[in-house]
Amino acid sequence: MPPGQVQVFDTPNDGGKSLTVVWAAGSQDREDVRYEIWFGEVGDSTELGPLKVIAEFPAATHYVRESKQGWWTRVGASTDHLFVVRNGKGVELKDGVRYQVAVASVRRAERLVGPTIIATPQANWFNWNAVNNLVLAVLFGGLVFYSIGQAKKKEIFLRRIPGLDAVDEAIGRATELGKPILYLTGAHDMSDPSTIAAAVILGRVAKRTASYETELMVPHRDPITMAVCQEITKQAYLEAGKPDLFKEDSNFFITSDQFSYTAAVDGIMLRKKPAANFFMGAYFAESLLLTETGASTGAIQIAGTDSDHQLPFFVTTCDYTLIGEELYAASAYLSREPVQMGTLRGQDLGKAVLLTAIGVGTALATLGVILHAEWPQLFLELFKDVK
């Protein structure tokens, strides 16, 4: 028998230029049967034009339950068949233009064609498939604002990070010895989160060096990063009440080339012999060359990076290493500013929610397999395609 209960309509919750075809599963869904999707343009004509086959697949495939749509926007029963007509392979859909679509079941030489249905694609203003993302984003935003409010009312506990506790020690040692401090912001430019974090930490370090009247050297690989760090350092000296001690050339550009920069910084370490070296941000093969040279001069070395492939080298050659997200928590840890402290706590609560959802989802998925039930899928799809 031909496919029954065929529906053709504009694909909901998309940007347009696609049509969705849904039809009921039936007795024709056998291994020796396949489906064909017939397609043609109608335009402004009152008569139907010729149709052409644009897709062919086995009858036991393309079900509604296999689609990426959430259960709150799903059209038809989960056992129904679904096919989305999109641009490509001789098909060019335009919004506002009428098209005709039919579904045929083919078994050997027999072809049974269902009704021809006319539909028009158009763009939609809102994607209801992503409403779960909106709900979760509002939830996490609420957690952050709640945590900021709590941070303004009372002290929030932060796990002790030895590498950040050692910042004052390193700066104090450099001051006592009358030697400079060397600070590196990594290999990436200002578009990278790790470089932004390194620049924020530089502001805290610069404020301390200004208070202790210690020389600060910040060589750069990127001119934009250098300009940003110059302003951050200048502001730090103003906040410390020592604007007259600020030097424009404390932040200076060397070169964008990886190993030329590394050789130049190694030379600075050997000539100036800084008492404290800070390696913050993202690093590549130059990490060990830099930290080995710094260790040979007897400097206190504090590193912080999210480059997991370089962590073994930093852990081996540096006195303290900030691992992964500790780099991003450093600014809140050093400043104890309520907004930053609350934001950090809110992010941790959001991660706890996600970890709980993963644990509950794993248990429900396992239970669904054991009981052969579909209801656990309702919960799992709430966290499906979360971005």
C-alpha cells in the first residue's frame, strides 16, 4: 500500500529554505522495501509540474525519534518517518516559493506513490528547539547573580592556591635582592582567554611591584597585547599611588617569531638575572626552553597555563604551577573583589549542576535500557545539544 498520512510543511524553528515531510509507518516497512522522495517546483502555476526523485532510502530508516528536535517541538509520533528537504544535489529551495512533494514506496518493480502535497518554506523568528539552552542560560545567570549578592554580604571561601600565595613572596624576594621581575603573557594574542587572564593577573602583579618599587619587565610577542598590557600596568601604578614610577618601556615588543622571541627572553634572563619569573597564558614548544633558563639563574618561577600539553614541563621546572582553571581564578583570588569572587562561585555552582545532570542522566539512561522504557529520554533531551 502507498505511504499514508503524509504531511509536508515548512520546517519549524529554522532559518528557512527547507521543508519537512512526515508520514506514518505501516505494513510496507519491510527489508525489501525502500522509500523515494519526489520533489518539484510549483511556483505561481495552477498546474502541478513534473516531479523528480531527490532521495531514496530503506523503509526501516528516517524516523521522527532519530531527529535532533526536542520532544517539546517534535511533530508526529516517534514511530513516524521523517525527511527534511534541503538545498543540494539538484535541489534549490527559496523562501516564499511553492513546492510539491510526494512519497513513494518501492518494492521490486512495484512503485506506489502517495498524495502530492504543496508546501512553502519560510524563515522563523524563534528556534524553539533551543529553548532548553535559554532556560539553562537563565538558570546559570541567576546562580552567578545570586553568588555575587552573597559575596557582597559575606566572605566566600576559596580553595587555597599555593602558586598565588607565593606571588607576594616572589615580589618581596626580588625587592630584597634589588633585582627585576620578568612577566610573560604567553604565545597567543588578546583574543585568547588565557592571554586575557594573564593580562588581568599582570595588573595585580604590577600593583604590588609599584608598591615595592621593584622593576618590572614584560616582553611581548604581539603588539596589540603589548598596548593593552601597557595600559593595564599604567592603571596599576596609578592605583598604587606611584604613577611617577611607571615606565612605558617596561612593556616592550620583541618579535612574533616563536624561537627568536624565546632566544631573546633567554638572553634577558641571563643578563638581567631577574629574581622572579612569571609564565602566564598559553605556551608551546618554547615553554621548557624558557623555564630551564630561568631555573638556571636561581629565580623563583610561577607558571599558569591551560595548555595541558605543556603542564609537565612547567611542573618540573617551576616552583609553583597554576593548572587549568586556576589561571582564570587567579584574578578573583588575588583581588578578593566581591563581583569576581561571586562570579567564580557562580561558575562553580553551574558546573555542579551540570555534573549532577550528567550523573542523573547516566542513571536514567541505564534504567531506560534495563526496563526498555522511553520516559528517561524526556529528561535526557532537555540537555541535548546544549551549547
